[in-house]
Amino acid sequence: MKIILYAFSLTFIASGVCMILYTAESRNVFKRFVQMGMKALSIVAFLAGLLLIVSASASHYPWFLRVIGIFSLAEGAMLLINPQDIMGRIYAWYLDEASEQTFRATGIITVIFGTALISWIV
């Protein structure tokens, strides 16, 4: 279970650093992920949520990881159901209309979460 948490934390740190330093390139990578389709993204969100919930016991704060896992499961369900293309509009705003400062702020939050996650592993 620790390996899963290490993988998540290193992925969060690496993607957050890329979002901060290489904003335009990171947006293009995320746009390609969104172009895979909402069904494929929902499967990824479901799997990430399940892995976080299952591996939460290897953390000092398992309740927090379970909450994040539940949010990921909810995002997967929202991507699958996608009423009135709400997720498409959210992704379109974030990837096309949001400022670079917003994208970098998301990267900073991602780096902080990844660093906290790696320090919480028992």
C-alpha cells in the first residue's frame, strides 16, 4: 500500500511542478487527456479513488485520503453521467479560459498536497 501512496505523491509533485514551470505545455498535455473522452477519464478517476481509499490505511491521516478518494469516485461518476455536459464546460474553462496564474496556483496546491502525502506515509 505504501508503494501506491508513493506513486500518487510523486505523480502529484511532478505534475504540479510541470504546471508551475511549463504552463502552456502542461495545458496541452491535459487537453490531450480530455480528448481521450469522458468515459476513459471516468475510469481513471474511479481507479484513482479506489486506490486512494484502499491504500489510506498506510497513512497517518487515513480519513483525509478516504475523503479525497470519495471525491475522486464522485468525479468519476460525474464524468460518466455528465448532465448537460457540465464537466466538458468545466474542463473547457480550465484549459482554455483560466489565466496562467490560476493554472500555476493549481500547480502549487498540487505540489503541496503531494509533499504532504509523502510525509504522511507510515
